Amino acid sequence: MAEEQRASYGGQAVIEGVMIRGKDRVATACRNHAGEIIVHHEAITTATTKYPFLKWPFLRGTPALIDSFSLGYRTLMWSADIAMEGEEEQAKPTPLQYFLTIATALAFGIGVFVLLPTLMTKFIPGAHHFEATGTIWQQLLPTPGRILPNIAEGIIRLLFLVAYILIIGNNKEIKRVFSYHGAEHKVVNSYEMGAPLTVEGARPYSRIHPRCGTSFLFLFFVVGILHALIGWPGNVGIRMLSRIIMIPLIAGVSYELLRLAGRYRDSLLLKIMVWPGMALQQLTTAEPTDDQIEVALKSMKTVLEDEGVLAPEVVEAMTADEENDNALT
């Protein structure tokens, strides 16, 4: 069956495992210290289920991100618990420690990818031309001259993203997560192409996928040039606030572009648009072992079984409106 007729499935790599989510079910499979594959699966209720208007194009990007972040965090913590089973000498983190960890990560992300790039534009040669003049309301007006600092800020942010990925990619544990990320993509790609859900069936497929969260991050930073729509406020605090205000719009545009790229893979224009993000996946994925593919397959099969789909070849055709709008792979 053609891939555009299939429901969208996606997920993320976790510690020694893979999470796969479907239309209304999610499954996470992890391999424990004994080599057994442990599976947790449940129904999911998203904000778009409760409030259908959030499924509207350009509105659904932000709630999809929030839902994905919430679910991803929970599954990551579950996989961490599985990975630490049997380690009596090390106490498991408390809920407060988990909260502090994620809060620290968010603060780090905002500082490095939002605050620092906008501050560093002052060190660019000729940066004095970026200086905002006039009243605050005049500074918020989009003018051709104010596009330049926004482009410069976007380029710095992208360079920081690549540098960050390169740095964490040297960590042994992160490298294993990247391998599971590759396993997830292989399984999703094989499913979407109608291949058998076996290790042999998934192995030949690419570890790159156009609907990947890495591609979304790249698009988000590029589309972030839309900050130029509200000019270049001279006050750093107001500039930061303007970036926060623009997040829903930028997320919405980026999300729609990513969905189009996933649906129309043969479109030359969309291929050109998402190519840099897919190239970036060369850094965030790695070729998985057969054991890792097996774990990803377990997640996929569990979701398919929970949603009443026993095998790819018996999946019923779905309309575009019935697709899972939240699946970022």
C-alpha cells in the first residue's frame, strides 16, 4: 500500500529503546540488563482530541510539540527506570530530581539557542548597522534593514545547534541513543513502504526520515527568520519577549512544512527545502545493530496490534484528516 495511504507513525529513541506512537496509542520497548525486551503501552489523549480546533493548519504545530515533549519526557524517564533496574548501589532519581533535570535542560536550551545568539550579533563586523533606532513601536516595524540581524541571529543559532550535536555525539551513551534513533527511522520507513516488519525487512531502509524531530529543529531555526516580522527591538528583554511571542507562529509554519515533506517525498521543491535537516540527521542517527532494530520493531508491532492493525499489508486506507497530526519521528 502506498505510504500516503497509511497512518503516520513516529516516535523517538530512549535509553536502550524506542518509543513509537500512533493515532491514539503509544508503545515503548526497552532492553534491560538481562537482555529481555520490556514493553510499556498505553492509550494517549492529546490536546487536539479534547479541542478539535487545535487540529487546524498552523495552529496544530504548538500543541503537537507540547504533546510530543510531554510524552517523550515520560517515556524517557520510564526507560531510565528500566535501565537502572538491579543497580542497588545507586538510588533512582526522585520526581523532584527529574523535574529539576528537565528544568535545567530547558534553561540551558533557552540560554544557548535563544539568548546567546541574539547577544552575539553585536560581534559581527558592521553590527552597528543593526542598532535599532526610534521608539519601541518603530523598532517593531518590519523593514528591509532589520531582516539582516534576524538572518545573522538565525545563522548563529544553527551553528550552535550543529556544534551542540557534535559535542554530545562524542558521549558513549548518546551514541547508543543515536543508534536507536536510526533503528526507529528504519522501522518507520520500512512500514511506510509496505515492507515486512522483520529485522531483515527493516535493515535495508534508510536511517534518515523527512518527518524527524531533527529536521523540525532545523526548519524551526530557519523559519525563525520570521522574527523579522516584528523588527529588531533594541532592548534585549523586549527582543527576547518577541521571540517567545513568535514561537507559536514559527512552530506552526515549521510543522506544516515538515508534514508536507513527509507526505510528498517526490516533490523536488520539498526535497530541497528539507535536505539540510535530513543531512543533519547524519549526526543524530547511526546505523543500528539487529538487536536495536528488533527493539524498535517490538514498539511498532505493539502499537499496530493495539490499534487493530496486525500487519502493514492489512492496514485500512485513511483520509488525510484521520492521520496522526502529532507524529514526529
